[in-house]
Amino acid sequence: MSIVYNTIFINGQAFNCAKSMSLKELLLYLEFDLSLIIIEYNNNIVNSCEFQNIFFNPQDQIEIITIVGGG
């Protein structure tokens, strides 16, 4: 069985991912701590409980914002 890929854009950079990959799977693959990021998907902020329900279409755009603590 061959894998079908979509080209999406992550923070403006082209990225090929499997069509069957969810947003949550992608973020874990990229080794993000899901509790420390905010995701904008096609210009909409996504609640983390929805990550597993989002699958990509070609040309989708994702912005990943990392929360950094400090003092």
C-alpha cells in the first residue's frame, strides 16, 4: 500500500505529511509538548482537544506558537 502525501505549510515552510496524519500525530512527530503550544490552523485558533480530529488538505496552513515561561 502506498502512502498519499499532502503538502501543507508549517510556519510558512512547506512540509509533506501523510494524508492520514492528524494534527496531533504531526505535532507529536515534530516533538512538540502539546501543553506548551497554541495552534492556528487556516487562520483559526484550535483548542487542543480538537487536535486528533483535524486532518490535512493540500495547502493547509499551520502556525505553531510555543509558550515560553520566564521571570
